[in-house]
Amino acid sequence: MFARKLRKPRVILVFALVGLWLWISSVCAAADDVILRVKDIARLEGVRSNQLTGLGLVVGLNGTGDSGRSQASIQMVTNILARYGIPVNAEDLRVRNVAVVMVSANLPPFRRNGDLIDVNVASIGDAKSLQGGYLLQTPLTGADQKVYAVAQQALIMGGYSASGRGGSSQTKNHPTQAFIPGGAIVEREVPMELTSKGSINWVLNKPDFTTATRLARTINEHFQAGLAQAKDMSLIQVTIPEEYRSREVEFIAALESLPVTPDGVAKVIVNERNGTIVVGDKVRISPVAVSHGNLTISIEAETAVSQPAPFSWGQTVVSREERVNVEETEGPMVALPAGSTIGEIVQALNAVGTTPQDIIAILVAIDQAGALHGVLEVH
């Protein structure tokens, strides 16, 4: 005899009131608001990073490089040897110790000639591992095909790949990718324009009309009225005062340290695959009652043996009979009042013994019932 138990969560949602009302205390809301600096929620327009890429060659590999089928590796090795006056036949080359790689980097703003930047290296051939490799001098170009940096350095691996003669192998992370801190030298500067026609523009990291209006109001209250204007939900244009016309950097430093309270959309994000639930503090619900219970199904199997009559031609038959038992346990009914916050929601759902998957189902059902005031995103 054996038993198998299957648990299936059941969610019952019932509207408690017809007249819905929402009460939010302004004092509590002000206490819960997060105050950030301007530099934490916005950036200066025109001050940005630039992506660089280049095609390079990694040498010094211990037989884990590209195979003879990689024409790119053979051609690059042939070109390098010819550059040093050593002409070779491409058909005679064996390139297992070299690998063709793509080198990429981000050039931060205001980097000067001679500064060092980090680079990433990734194999584009059939190399097994870049462990122990050395990147030869590789020009890094921008979208305009101009060289802005040159990379050359030993690779730093975040993983490894090892194999034995019997065919067994072990791999950790990605052995065909590497990282070189400070592996490229900046050779060309990218011009940046901080101001345009006597004004500077701030761009919000997360566009929002309310946040843009608050930022413009904060700047006007701190300096002078009419100095800042919110052009749209992400752009705030600030006119440089006369006393700061020759001290633009000082004016920007004063602006980026101003305190601002950002606003956002009330949102609930759930991931059913891993049970992750993220609920914003602005999410509210209308009056609703939640009841949670478990349905337990027990399947008991019994073995029955049927013997034939004496001196008959029958055979012994073994059969199995199953008996299904259903046991249902009801959870308590929990009423969530109007304007419940995220803390109250979680506390109430925990009171009825819900799991993360159950909470996701309950939040989805509350949203379908129209009691969840916020945007629900299910991934």
C-alpha cells in the first residue's frame, strides 16, 4: 500500500463593499517618500559613453585555440608574419595556440589621452578556451570608424575548461570570454558639450511627468523663478544664471546635489517561474476579502490476488485497486480594508499561510476583480 498526496491551492475572492473609498494619510506618505539627489535620477544631455569594438588575436594558448577550419585565424597570423617580413604559406600553418576574438569596450565621457579603460574579449571562432592567452595590439573603433583606443594585455579569466584523455571534461562559467581591467589606452578624446545656447538639459533616467515637474520646481525654488522648465516627461531645460555664466561646472555641481522626491507608477511585478514578487509602495487595494484553503488528494493503492479453483486450468491474477480520498481544509477569511499598503497585504496573506505561488495567484485574482490599484506585470 502506498499513498500519493497532491496539493492544489484554491483562492476565493469576494468583494466586501460596493461603495469603494481610498484613504491615504499625507503625513505617512511624506514620511515614506524617498529623497534623492538630482544626479541619482537624471543625467546631463550630451554627456554619455561611447561603444568601441575591434577584431584582435589572442596568442599563447595551450592548444585550445581555433582549429584549422578557422580561416580568419590563419589569415590574421599570415598577415602578422608578413608584416614582420616572414612570408609563409597559409596551408602550412597550425593555429591551435591562437584565437580570433572580438574586443569591446565602453569609452566613458571626458576620458583623456593616455587614460586606461576596461575591455571585454570574446572568441568568435571555435576555440575551446582563452585561458592563459595574451591579446595582441588591437585598435578599437567607434561607429564613425575612427580609432579611439588601443587594447593589449594578458587576459583575466572568470572560468576554466579542463578535459582528460578518457573524454571526461569539466567547464566552469564561460572559458571563451575574458576581461581585461585597464586593458586599453585612450588615443582620441570624444568632445562633449555641457551647454547649448546658455542652458543645460537634464534627462530623467525614468521619464515621469510628476518627477520632471518636481525637479523643475526644486531648481526654481533654490535659485530663481522661471529658471527651469519641464519640456516633457524626461527633459528639464535649465537656463544658466548670469552669475554662473563663467562657472558652468560649479553651477552643474550645485544642481546635481539638490534633493528631489521622484514619483513613479504603482506597479506589481510577479514571476511565476521562481516565485519572485515585487510590489511598489504606492500600490493600494479596494476593500476585498480573501479566503485561502488547501485541497489534499490521497490515492491509496491495494494489491489483490485472485487464485484459480483447484485442479482448474486457470492462472493466478494479481490486480491493483486504488482508493481516492479527498480532504479539504479551509483557511480563515481575511478582510483587507480600503487603502491597504504593501506591508498590510503581505501580513494578511502570510496570516492565511500562503506560499509565494499562492500570493501570486491571489494578486492576479485581486487585479482581475478590479480591486488592485496599480499595474500588474506577470513574467
